Amino acid sequence: MDLKRKIVFITGASAGIGAATALAFAAEGARLLLAARRAGKLAEVASRALELGAAGVHSVHLDVCHRIAVQRTIDELPEEWAQIDVLVNNAGLSRGLDKLYTGKVDDWEEMIDTNVKGLLYITRSVVPGMVVRGRGHVVNLGSTAGDLAYPNGAVYCGSKAAVRLINDGLRQDLLGTPVRVTSIEPGMVETDFSLVRFRGDAERAAKVYKGVTPLAAKDVAEAILWAVKQPDHVNIARVVLTSVHQANSLLFHREP
Ligand code: 8X3
């Protein structure tokens, strides 16, 4: 697929995998529709994307959890940005690392609202247009955590298991249309993920990556780009990728 001037919509584009994905598609000459909650950070990504060769950037300030705002944002896109070719459902987060029976309900709400319901709201708003236009690709960001739960992460892992099955269900529902559906399921990636999980506790976040060379956000962006660049008749259903120091969501090799 030639991505020149294709409209690529990325949620959670202000940092981490979302920002790296924006830059990877920018280098292909795509037009980027970028959404995030943090307008300042998003503006930085937008200007870097233009430097790298994006054919245009349109940024929207959006929290994917707000169902009405999601629908309104998509409905009110300027005409020249409305025909989305690729949707990257990237916005997601983890909060806390607690036993389920003592966990914080507010943390659960935030993870499920963002990782599951936010992804559904965006999908529901964008995919009908893809079906009508007879072209499109939905890329959902899952996780190795969606395959195998780890202790104290039941709700985060459950939210990513939901993404995996929503991904598979959507692919079935789109059978008979040319719209493709892919889930990209990385293991540990060095982003603000752990800092967000531990609400800014940098010391605790650093421990997560101790002795391990994690994936970089760019590695995941390259996998997304690869899946999208396949010929139109090829649908990559799932891509699972980890650092060589990680076998699954439970098993790591840590250098002393
Ligand atoms: C992130 C993977 O295992 O660090 O989705 O939670 S993990």
C-alpha cells in the first residue's frame, strides 16, 4: 500500500507508541490526523512529523473516553480530513499494580474506559465510513498482557484481552468488505507506560526495565507500518513482538 497522502488517524499520538507511529507514517508522506489529550505535546509531534515529510497534519484535542466528543470530532472533521484510510487505535494506559481484591476502582474505570470503551467509540465512529468508501485498515494496540495475565495486573490484562477479541470480532464483522483489521501486541516497551502506571513515581517505573532491554516505541511503530503496507488482499491478523529478553508477559531475562 502506497501511503503517500493517505489519511492516517492515530489516537494517543502525543507520546510513546502513538508519537513514534505518527513519525513513521510521516516519513511515508501520509497525512496525519492526530488525537490526544495533551495539546502541547501533540503540537511538538505534529511539527516533527511535518519536518519528516508528512503531507499534512490535522490535530484534534480529544479524550477517547468521552463518547459524545468522539462522535462529534469525527462528524465535524473538515471535509479534506474526513476520509480516513488507516485508524490506529493506540490510546491506552495502565494504572496501578494491585491485587484485584484490594485494587482501586477508579483505576479500573480509567483503564476500561480508555483501553476498551474508548477504542470502541473511535471504531464505531470511523469504521462505517471505511465500509462505505470500500477501503480502510484498523490497527488495534493490544499487548502480550492480553494473552497471559500477570499478578497484580488483572484489570489491565483483562482490558488488553478484550482488545484482542474485539479485534478478532471486528475482522469477522468486516468480512466481505475490503477493510482490514490488525492487532499489534507488544510486550514491554520503554515509554511513559510505567510512569503513568505508577503516577509519576520514576524510581518505581525505572525498576520495571531494570536489566532488560525493552522494545522501543519505534520498534512497535515499524510493525504497524509493516502490517499496513502489505498488499490490499493481505490481512495481518495479529503481530506479537517482544524484546529478546522477554518470552511472554510473565517471563523475563534480566541482566545482573
Ligand atoms: C504493556 C505490556 O507486560 O509491560 O502492554 O504490561 S506489559
